[in-house]
Amino acid sequence: MALTTLRDRRNARAPLLTLTLDDTVLLCREADADSEGAARATIALDDVRQLRLSVEMAGQASQVVCRVTASNGDEIAFGSMRCTGLGQWEANARDFQAFLCALHAALENRTGPVAYIEGSSTKFLTLMTALGGLLTALGAGVFTKLFLIDENAIGLVLIPAIALGVWMMRLFWPRAPKDYDPATYIKPLEAETSSGTKPEDASLAG
């Protein structure tokens, strides 16, 4: 299969990374590195044991993140949005989808058992739900004090904070992950090309 690459940055403190996929290995290195010795992480495709797709926050938006885990627990993650600075993200959905499809195709018929899972970890979901609940409770408390008790219109500025907290609780409410069919991501690009349609970002979160 042809060499496939993707540039990704998970947060503002992390360097820009280049992920490279070939016939045998998934390699992650800093974008300005050009030697194998500079690799930050390497996972042999025969050693991949889990692919997890989940929805995570990207600033005020959300993104789809794929986490590839090896038998020893090593992990390489990449997402449909790329961090460009503190609180700033840019869409990278088309490159993400192409790389995701190439990864699924490369793992097809591998000897090692691979678990294909959809959904964030329970620990992450619980933490984000708790943060949303805290934001909602604090916003509602201050809103009640300022607007309903003191009759101060400044309390209305708390409504967006309350709405954000409720949105976080709904988005990250803890739920068990579920298996998905890897065939969904193996040849979708070929089908889309033949039909003359373009991939939509919404299909990634499905």
C-alpha cells in the first residue's frame, strides 16, 4: 500500500506531529524530524490490539479522535481537528478520514486480534460530566442570587455558562463503549469517489 501521512497536534503544549503509515508500522514523530531515531512512538500493525473512536472537545467545538493501542499499552492518537494554539483549532476532517480508512484497510486480515470500539473511556466521560455539572451548578447558583434574588440583570450573563455545562453533561454522560464494524471505514472513499459525492464531516461521528 502507498505511504500515508497525517499531520496532527493534540493540544497547545504538544509539538506538531507527523503520523506515517506503511505496510508494517504506524510511526509518530515530530513534524520537523526526518530520521527514524527521532520517532516519538512506533506501533507495529501486527501488534495493534485496539482502535477506539471517540468524541472529544476541541476548544468550544468537538472532534472525533482515534486512539490506536498496542499489546503493551503504548498509544498513538490523532483527531479530526488540529490544535493551532491556545484554545484554537482547525478542521482536519478530510485528511483524518483518509488516514483512518487507510489504517483500517492496513489492519484488515492481520494475525493479531483487534478490538474496534466506539466511545470514550468511562473515566474520561465521568470527569467531563462532573466538570459540566460543576459549571451548571455554579452558573445556576450565581444566576439565582443575582437575577432572581437581587433582581440584578447582570445575572443574565450566566445563562451561556449554564447552557455550556448542560451541553457538556449531555455530550459526555457516562455510557459503555460499543463495538463497531471496521468494514465501515475500509473502502468508503472509493464508494464516494465512484458516486461523485464528497465525504461529510458528520459521517465521522456516526
